[in-house]
Amino acid sequence: MQRIIIGTAGHIDHGKTTLVKALTGVDTDRLKEEKQRGISIELGFAPLDFPNGQRAGIVDVPGHERFIRQMLAGASGVDLIILVIAADEGVMPQTREHLDIIELLGIERGVVAITKKDLVDEDWLMLVEEEVREYLDKTVLKEAPIIPVSSVTGEGIPELLKTLEEMAKDVSGKPVVGKVRLPVDRVFTMTGFGTVVTGTLWSGEIRVGDTLEILPSLKQVRVRNLQVHGQKVEKALAGQRVAANLQGIEVEEMRRGYVLATPGFLRPSYRVDTVFRLLSSSPWKVKNWTRIRFHLGTDEALGRIVLLDRDELFPGQETYAQIVLEKPIVAYQQDRFVVRFYSPVTTIGGGKVIDPHPPKQKRFREDVLAQLAVKEEGSILEVITQELESSPDAVLDVADLAREVGEDEQEVRRGLATLLEEARVEKVEIEGREFYLTRNRLEQMAQQTRQVLADFHLRHPLRRGYPREELRTRLFKNYQAKVAGALMQLMERRGFIKTEANYVALPEHYPTPTVDQQKAVDLILQEFGKQPFSPPEVKELTALVRLEQEEFNEVFGYLLEQGKLVKASDNTYFSAEAIEQGKKILEEYFQTNRELGLATARDLFNSSRKYTLPLMEYYDRIRFTKRVGDVRVRFK
């Protein structure tokens, strides 16, 4: 059975609170000031039990124009609306404003209750019904049932209750699966319990003992107790009115407008990209950078509206707009919002959020407008692809991607499976987790990498490749090392690059000396072979081979990379053959001796201390020998 929230709307003193009491038996006027003044100032809540056993929650909102912000807070999360119009007054200013708000918030189902029918005769009641039907003809409630009632005599109340029960059957309800999101509309403290918050649970489920996050403060709290419609429960489900007793936060740290959510699910933002519509009834046009009051969920923030494709927006028009806020708010894709003028405070429009965390957008940019169009109307495949293309992160996992595009994780997984099958998306594994990027983005990275490598090979044709860590720092400095490593591995699997040891190269690159360079190679190796354990100095070789210093460095580096020469110390090099020959000499020595002194090693190699010391230190480093005090032993 669906869990739904029913909201009231209508002009001040048209009998909303009295009607709620007639339906539920609960007086939602809870403040002393409300009792004295006879009007609702704050939100009121009451459970409504239908004859079929289904229970709904009713949110009773204030009707006075001064308390529209409270009305907006109460209307967030509403599934059905009761538009209340008094028979003795008919359609009034707040009737119109409340109905505008209902439409802007995307509430499409409702019923009209013409209250106080006991105060007028039948002829007058018929005239009022006709006026109401005519007024509703061009609104979202044009098909809504109109039911005259009297909260005093009870006439019409059973019919209204039955109508609401039937309409409730067709409400799709809110998603129980997924992440928790509860916009807070009341905060108070109870003796012996501490901080209590209330609100409509928009999605997910909350259980006693859960750890949740308060936004925008990002403080984590524990759910100590839960109530739904005044009854203590162990869990609350999406679509229910919930009171949560929180541990780990003081009442002074909370306020209406904050959001209770699954940790890491939502992020506060000072900007949102939107589809914004200026009401046809708006008495003013909107200019770029107009100061506004922005209402989303139970929160309100001052801000300015940036029109992205024009300088002015006229009544009845719709456009893409970025809202720049003076304080952080918590938004999600497809959230509905309402905009009111800063002064005079009047509802002028609203719309839906299409990106809750956008960059600062430039106006009159076709590419920006095209991206926003995809976010608004694109298929799940288009939205996923665009997010992967434009994300500042090289790769995204399913959870991050679902959060960014505002879709269920299972829906995102299905979309990714299709994109993988069509070879439009690539998958990489990083520390056991799967991440994704578009094939196009991979190819762009690969093209940039290949160009850098091609330039490197042109300058250093004898080198094996670009040092891997240097390449990562140059091309992927904005990414974590593990992400950069995974991307290079993927590029190698796709044949864009190859890696050997700690070097990266083009697959077609093989170091090949020219004729002159090969002569230098042969000459250098010949010199190293003359006295294997008393090798030549590098500066001697430079003069011998008659190459420019830069080219000599390339040739010498080539011999090191190819493993034909080995660096023993900063200034001492040996041929690979000498290293192997030295190992054999030492192996033979250790067959009959346990320890080796430096002087003995010098004699074994028929060399000097100058060369023997770096050679033995090299053998220590490669764990062929081990130094123990002043002698060396065979490493085991």
C-alpha cells in the first residue's frame, strides 16, 4: 500500500485547518499565537486513515501571504493537494499564488474543496462552483473533482474522504529503495530525548541505529528513535511523515531547510543549473542577474538568476538559467523549485534542477546550451555519456555516476552495459572497483599521449621510451597515481602504447642506432672489454667516439637501457659482461671461503680499490653479496 502525503492550499481563513480537523480529528494549530489570531502560522501535520485501511499524512499549510515560505516548505514532498476555497469568498489572491506554487512543484493530482457551504444558499454555491471551474480550466487542476463541504455540519466530508481514497490508489509513491533523503521542516528538543527533526521522507528508508548525514553541515548523526504519525517505529519508509530523534547534534545546529541523508549521497552547492519558467501571471519580466528568493524542498536562499541565452525573460517564457546562491543549498537532479522576487516578495516562477553542481556557466554558449538540453531531455545513454565526457574526474564508478546524473544505480548499470556492448564506454578496474570512461575520452587521452611519445622518440631515438613516472606527472598530474596507472594500462591493452619496465613508448618504436651511432656503440663496448674491471672514464669515451655531447649522451643512455652497460656508482660503469664475469669469480671464491675482504676482491679482479669498491657495492645492492662489518659474504 502506497505511503502518500496530502497537502492543503488556499487563501487565509478559507477553513483549511478546520477541514483537516473534520477529516482527521486533529487540530493542527499548535502555537498559542495561532489560537489567538485564528490563522495558521506554522505547518501542521495530521494522520488521515481511509476506510480501506490506508494511512496518509496531511500537511496543513498557512494561507497568509506573509507565511508563503512556510507554505512552500510544507508543499515539498506532497503527492496530492486539497485546494480549499471558501464558498462565501471564492477565488482569492492566495488561492492563485498557492495554485501557481502547486503547478511549479509538479503536483498534478488534487481535489478542490469548497468549504463553508453552510454559510451560503444553493444558488450562490452554484455560482462559486462555476467560477472555480472556469478559473481552474487553464491550470493543472482543470480535471480535479470539486466537492462542496461544511466542516461544521460534516456535509460533504464523507464524499471528500472517499474521493481522496480513490485518488490515493493511483499515486505512484516515492522510491523506498535507494538513498535516504529527508528535507527537515521542523526542529525542536524534547526533555530526555534531545534533538528531534521532522519532515517527509522523499526516498529510501530510515532505521533506528542508522548513521546519517546532515547537510549542508556534513555532520554525521545517529538515529536514536523514530516516529511515524506519532507512533514509535523501528523503520520509516519513503512517503511517510517522520520524526527522528538524533544523537550527536544539538538543536542549535539544526534548522528548517537542512537535509538528513545517506552519508556521501548529496553535496551542498552554491550554484544550480535549471529549466526556469516565468509564470504567465507574473507582473514583471526578469532581467539577467535579478535578485531572487529561491525555494527548494524546505529551504530558502537568496540568490541571483543568470539567463544563459537571453538578457530578459517575459511572462510565460521558459529558458535555461543558472541560479547563483548566497548560501549553500542541497539539490538533486529533477528537483522542483519556486522563485519569488526579492522585493516585493511575490511568486514569479520556478522549474526543475538539471545539474545541482555545475561549473560557472558562460552565457550565450551553444555548447553549454546543448549540454543542458541533454541533461533535461536526453536518454539515459546520452546522459551517462555526457557525464563521463565532461566530468573533471577521468573515470567514475557506478555510485558516483548515479549521483551525478540523478538516476538509480541499477538503471545506470543497465545503461553502462549497453554502452560497453556498443564499445562506446571503457571499463577499468582500480583496487577491486570498476570505473568507467568513454571510448572517445580514452582516444583523446591516447592521442595526446602518443603525440608526446612521438616527440620524445624524435628527440631521443635511441631511448627505450619515456620514463613512466615522468610521463604520468606530465600528462596525468590532476589524477591520482592509481587512476593514471589504470588508464595507461588500458591504453596499452588497446594498442595505443607499450610499456617495458619503467618506460612507455609507441608500439612501433624500437631503438635503432644509425651507422655512425652503431660505430660509436661498438667502440665504447670495445673499450669496456679491454680491462673489464678497470673500465674507462666517461669523459675519455666522449673524446674517443667523436660525437657531439648530446648525441654521445643518447648513445651511452642507449647502452644502459639495453643492459649492455651497468651503472655501479655516479661515475663508474661496467659492461654487462664484466658484471657476469665478476659473479663467476666470486662464486668460485665462495665455494672455499666464507668471507671476502675488499683487498682480496681487488686482487681477484686484478683491479684497484677505485673500481672494486663501487663494484662490490653494486653486488650488495642486487643481493649477490652482503656486507657484514668490514667483510662480505654470499647473500642467501
